[in-house]
Amino acid sequence: MKILSSLSGLFNNFAVKPAYAAGGGAPASGGWESTLINFAPLIAIVVIFYLLVILPQQKRTKDHKKMIESLKVGDEVLTTGGIFGIITGIADQLFTIEIAKDVKIKITKSAIATKTIKQ
């Protein structure tokens, strides 16, 4: 009998018991205000991410596009591959650049990194 009662006590330790909230205060009221307060840190992180990452990248992209559109024959450029050259021809989406005497290559407009200053 003693073994049975000790086994019963052991199984009672593993039984599912109801959980009670600490404090027993009144349920949260306010509805959307409390939800907004709970999401405020997440909203702040999204806003900071937008201001520090996305906005500057959009500005760089806009400036690069403006620079590409302003290029003309005779401008010296640097490609994203590190090749310096002088623009000798402009097509729809291509530039022809001369990288050495009588050596010309065709590259896409997006492959231009910067316009360099002739020295």
C-alpha cells in the first residue's frame, strides 16, 4: 500500500495543473493604445532602419543615375571593374570606351562607377 501511495504521489507531480497569473490585476484595457505601445519599439526600429539605410541608398542610386545621364563623348570614366577609359561612343544602353590607343571596349551604362577628372 505504501508503494502505491508513493507512486500516486509521483504521478501527481507530473499531472497538468492550472496556471495562475501573478498579481491577479485587472485585465488590460485601452485596446489599440496598449497594442500601439507594445509595437512602438518595432516601429522605431523600422523608422531608424529606413532613415539610416534605405534613404541614403536611394540618394546614391539617384545621384549615380544622374551622373550616367550627364556623361558625354570625351569624358574619362572608371568602370566597376577598375578600368579607366575615355568615352568614344554612346548607344542606348552601352558605352564604347577607349582604354588604350586603338583599344576600345563596349560596356553597359550600369558598369560605370564614376566620372574621373582628366589629368
